[in-house]
Amino acid sequence: MRISRRLDHTSLHVLRGRRARLRARRGFTLIELVVAIIIMTVGVLALATGSAGVAKQMRAGNQAALATIVAQARLENIRSLGCTSLANGNATTRGMTEKWAITWLSSRSRVVTESVTYVPRAKVSRTLAMRSVVPCL
């Protein structure tokens, strides 16, 4: 009788060990892995689409900033000339079309209107306009 009990205890111990190992080895099923991969793929594609939009907006912002720099430089150049040599004109600077017009405000000052046309993205053009008063001394 003792021998049979020992075998029973041994076989119970082995069975308990197998159950414990099976519980410890539990993981993800193939379906769970496929669903997780699909969700990750959708997320990565959404990020890629968003980054393309951000790149377009950054280019548009850079072009607008460059147009502002071009207009400010032209206004500073015109201010440095003095009233006697002011004239209307146009030019192309850094691929942007500039136009400026001088109007008479008073005998002691002139108004300069500078407009810069730039292309923030394909098939779209924008115009930036700036005005400044040039004193005549």
C-alpha cells in the first residue's frame, strides 16, 4: 500500500508541475498578434499622413517668412535712398516677385508699398503687402 501511495503522490506532484508550467507559458494567440499588428500599422500610417501635412505647413511657413524678409530688405533699401531718388519698380529676389510703389504723402514724407508674391505650395500663390513711410529730410 505504501508503494501505491507514493506513486499517487508522485504522479500528483508531476501533474501539478505541468499545470503550473502551462499557466506560466500562457501567451498571446495568433489572432491577438494579428489584431495587434493591424492596430500598430493603422497607427503608423496615421502618423505618416500627419507628418506629410506638417511638412507642407512648414514649407508654407518658411516661404512666408522668406517673403517677409525680402520685403523688409527692400523697404530698408528704399529708406536708405532718400526722397530724391525714389521710384516705382519691380524685381525678382530669391524666386519671389517684388513690386513697390511710391506715393506722395506730404512734402516731407512718402509712402512705400511693397508687395511680394510667393508660392507656398504647388499651384498656390500668395501676396504679402507691407507699407512704410519714408521721411524726406
